[in-house]
Amino acid sequence: MAMALRAASRVLLRAGSRLGRREAVDGARRFANKRVLVETEGAAGATRIAVMKFRNPPVNSLSLDFLTEFVISLEKLENDKSIRGVILTSDSLKRGNQTKVAATEKTEEKRATRDHGGRLQERPGIFSAGLDLLEMYGRNPAHYAEYWKAVQELWLRLYLSSLTLMSAINGASPAGGCLLAITCDYRIMADNPKYTIGLNESLLGIVAPFWLKDNYVNTIGHRAAERALQLGTLFPPAEALKVGVVDEVVPEDQVHSKTLSVMAKWLAIPDHSRQLTKTMMRKATADNLIKQREADIQNFASFISRDSIQKSLHMYLEKLKHKKG
Ligand SMILES: CCCCCC/C=C/CC(=O)SCCNC(=O)CCNC(=O)[C@H](O)C(C)(C)COP(=O)(O)OP(=O)(O)OC[C@H]1O[C@@H](n2cnc3c(N)ncnc32)[C@H](O)[C@@H]1OP(=O)(O)O
């Protein structure tokens, strides 16, 4: 198992050096794959933190390519001893005076909607739309197995990361988007009622895997998770805060600065004691998946291949397509 993980890491690192590129920007360092941009802050030799920005338009869905690039980036950061904290956030199109980095003109058009006067109105931001439905629909069992292995890998690496991870949730965060957030040590969400977060799998006619359910239970408690999972609840920020899916809700333009200041407090704790504590809290949950990874992959591949499940996904995709006016 350990050997297999090391071999996989070597392959990912080799792929990373092919895919990645480094640039120096105003003293800060950054590297980027096609779908993940990483910027590091802090002076050389001192503790630095990294901001990982998702840019997989139109909705930052967790496609196989995105998962691969995400793991490569995370691995690079884990291997950089000067980095102690990482912030996960979305680089997608935002409103107001914020930057538009990832969008092509066509994507911008897609990410917008027209008001009654025919003017383009930008849609709310998206942290991540979760697993890529097109990786789970109309493919073959071998593809589903490969995809699920990559999903498991991302979850394990995030959940067990020795880094301090925080999410700056600047948009909608359903299902796999919520997964990214709840693997973090701390979550700060923008106070925008159009943004919701939660595990909505049951609404799609599918079921969250047991390890994601465990992660949810560990975050919000058994009773709240039981109710939210059955109903597929997507919580707006105030409710997400109340139930404990997120730790703080702040005005949208303060999400980044607030996350930086909370990060500074966490980084004041000695790494070794914080890391050992994190492992103590999380190891049993992660081990539960590690000991049955292959069975979980086979279970997913056969579940998602069922005609009834494919039909549910088809209906859901059609609903997404036709919701536009
Ligand atoms: C043991 C078995 C275990 C099985 C476990 C399976 C676990 C699954 C976990 C998941 O993560 S499933 C995915 C759940 N995600 C969602 O339900 C989100 C669906 N999307 C939305 O609600 C909305 O798209 C949005 C994120 C709120 C954004 O809304 P907006 O109005 O801004 O954009 P849209 O017009 O809806 O979407 C644009 C474009 O993107 C496509 N799309 C949206 N979400 C996904 C996705 N998750 N995967 C792939 N593609 C997605 C959408 O269809 C549109 O495409 P089009 O071609 O432009 O029509």
C-alpha cells in the first residue's frame, strides 16, 4: 500500500513538472497547472502560506483532470517545508470589482444571465459544483473506477494533510464542493444568500459514500448529518453557520483577509502538536476508507453503472440544462 502510494506520487510529480510552470510575481511565488493556480505569500526562509485557486470553468466541477492537477499541486505544497498553511478558494468569475481570471469571453457569456432589459448580469460565484457529473454519466465501469480512485485520493490527501487547511468559500458549494470544504481545518463563507453549501446527493438519486458521510458526521454531528443527508439540504450561509458546516460567515469582500488572519492564529500553534492532534482526531475515519478502498471503488462503479442511477443522473443533467430561461 505504502509502495503503491509512493509510486503514484512519483508519477504525479513527474506529470506535475510537465504540466506545471513557475513564475515570480511581485516577490510572491506562484505555480499553475491549467485548472489550479497556486500563489504563495511570505518571505523566503520564513513561514509561507499558499492560496490554491480553482479555475475549472464554468463551474469548477471536480473532473478527472482537475482532481489530478489538484493532487499534484497539494503534493508540491506538502513537500515544500516552508509552507505551513493552505487556503482553498475559487478563482472563478466574481461580481463587482473583483478579478475575472479564468473566464474566456464565451465562458463569461455562459456565466452570465440576461435581465429583463437584455443586459448581461453576472451569476453568483461558484466555489465548486462538486463531482463532475459527466465523469459519472454515460461512461464505462473502468472509467468510473478510475474516477472514483481519484476522488478517494483527493479526499484522503486533504483529510490527512499535515498542513493547516482553510477554505475561503466564495460561491456555491454543493456535494463535492462541500467535501473540499469539510476536509479543511477551518471554513469561512461569504455572506451571500445565493451561495449554498451541503451534501445534496440524495436530490440527484445518488448516495454520499460512507467516508464522506463520516466526515460530515464529524463536522456537524450525527443527528444534523442524518437529517441533512436524507433531505440533501443545501444550507445558505447563516444556516450553514448555525449547523456547523462552516465556522464563520463574513461579508464577501472580507473572505480572503479574514481567512488570512485566522490562518495566522492557527500558525502560532506549534506544528508538531497541532499535527498530532489532527491525526488523533481523523485517523480512524480515514483508515476506515483505506482498509476498503478497492471494495469502495467496485461498489461505486457498479452502483453508478445501474440503469436506474444513470437515468436519475440523466434527468438531473437535463434539469440543469433547462433551468436557464
Ligand atoms: C456508493 C455510491 C456513491 C455515489 C456518490 C456520488 C457522489 C457525488 C457527489 C457530487 O459531487 S455529485 C455533483 C453534485 N453537484 C451538483 O448537484 C451541482 C449541480 N450544479 C448546480 O447546481 C449549478 O450548476 C451551480 C453549481 C449552482 C451553478 O449554477 P449556474 O446557474 O451558475 O450554472 P449552470 O447553468 O447550472 O451550469 C453551467 C454548466 O455547468 C454544468 N454543470 C453544473 N454542475 C455540474 C457538475 N457538477 N458536473 C458537470 N457539469 C456541471 C451545467 O450542466 C451547465 O452546462 P451547460 O452545458 O452550459 O448546460
